[in-house]
Amino acid sequence: MASASTASKPIQKILDSTRVASLKKFVRHPPIDSTKPIQGKIRESSSNAFKEHLKRESVRLQKALNSLTHGKHIFVYHNVQTKQVVYSLTRYLEENNVLRQMVYHGKKTVPAELRRDMWTPYYSVHFGDARLGLRAYQLLREFSLRRQMSPPPEMITVTEEFLASRRPKDPSDAEEFDRLNKKRIGHPMEKKERARVLMDQKATSVADIAAVLEIQENEIENGILDKEQWRQKHFRSQRRRQREAMAQEAERAEQNQARIEALEQQLSEREGVEVKIGEIGDYPKTPGDVKILWRDVHDANYAASWPTKVQHGELEIKRDNIIGGERTDFSLEV
């Protein structure tokens, strides 16, 4: 039988910071000291000044939670209608981030606002080192933008396969379609056709991440993760700005830690157990190791090959267009 001291000891509960940041019920009402002045004086909780301060603190808390694993995870979504692909460093879709990745290909190719019902999780990439994740995120964005702004000629040229995918099933309509479009083979596509082809990035996105991981594997073998080679040499003025940036980053880290500790205390009081927020999950711990979780594992076949250190798994299904964790009852070898 357990002693009284053991029974009264609080049970520790660990929450994943990336999931907490994606759940509005945790960050919508961050802990705020009611005796702290807001805009020069103490405000009532029903005042507009307090509500605006609460809203701003909610955004700051969300950023603080994301900072714990910033760069270690890349979450990828695709549009169910246009097959466009966007990359995110958070489990949830940020409207400004999504719209900035949209390339204008003509009328109605860039939406005025984000419709979350049109986007669905595609896959997620998890790194053992945040520097590799940030570098991969940068390369994925660059590859996607370059392919859309300067596509290879064969990508936007009319071929027999392209016409076959658009040919009507009715024999009479198909005959008329062939008569009108047969002469287009070898010529550039029309504007709307070209826009639809360039927006379809489902297959090329998988090929891009495979190519990026292969590039990084070669860079790691050449010692890119060594501090002397990773950090570039700067002039005196650049070193001064770098020191100032590092000081500001350390100050922000202290503020983020204070916000997270206040949230942990608030959740501990509500749940009745000791709550800690951190990084949990079977993610790579060794630099250079990578794990990819797929919504549909067959999408991995879009890439011709994968580096040897890449592990594959399947995503658990979540609601509200939020990318979940890994399904524990599933394993895959590619």
C-alpha cells in the first residue's frame, strides 16, 4: 500500500508544445496579472484595452510555444482543388504565411483570404537539428518558387499525354476534340492550362524534399554541422550586429520562458497535476536523422529514391486541418 506522502505527490503531465500552440483553448486566454498596468493604468477585464492586451499576449504565447522546437519540424499542406502545396513551421495554417507562398498565375489563382476547408495535411518532416530544418524549409520554398516562375519548357508544352487527360469520353466529342487540338502538340499551353499545371505541386513537392535531404546528407558528410564551418566569418561591423542580435534573441528567450512557465502554472492549477510543456514524440534525436510522416504513404513513391537515414511513418488523422503526430500502430520501409 502506498504511503500518504507518495499518494499526495502530484503526477507530472507533459504536453507537446507544437500541439498546445495549435489549440486555441490553451492560448486564447493566457495568464495575465490583473494588477499589472495596461497603457498606464490598471484596466477592467471588460475594457477594450484589456481585451486588446489579451489578444496580443495570446499571439506572443503562441510564438513562445512554437519557439521551443522552431525549425525542427516542417508541416506540409496541399489544396484539395488546385493541388497547390504550402510549407509551414507550425502545425496550424497561418493565413499570411500561406498567402505569401501563392504565386499569381492569372485571374483567381491567388485567393483573397485563406479557406481552411480547402487545405488538408500532406506530410510532415522532422529533423534532429533545427539548423537542418530551417535550411530545408528555405530550399523547399526556393524550389517551389523557381519552378513556378521559370518552369522548364517541357512542363508547359502540349503533349499527347496532356491531351489524353483532357479528351472527352464521348466518341463524337473526342473526335471533335482531336481535330481541334491535334495541331497543338509541341506548342506552349494556353494561359489557363499553364496556370493549372504550374499550381499542381503534389508530385514535385515530394521530389523536392527527397532532393533536399540528399543534398543535406552530402553536406553533413563534408562537416557542415561543425560550428567552425557552419558559422560564417564576418567583418567587424557584422560581428557587432551579430552580438546585438544574439543579445536580443537571449532576451526574447527569457520572455518566452516566462510566458510558458506561467501557462504551465495555470494548467497545473486547473488540472490538479503538475503540467510541463516541451517536446514529446518519437522524433529524431541525432543530427542528420530525418523522419517523414505521410497522410497517404503511397505519396512517397513520387520520389525516385530516399537517403538511407530517412525514416517513414504515417500521420494520425486530426480535425480542423491540424497535422497530428505519428500513428503508433504503423511502420513503413521505403
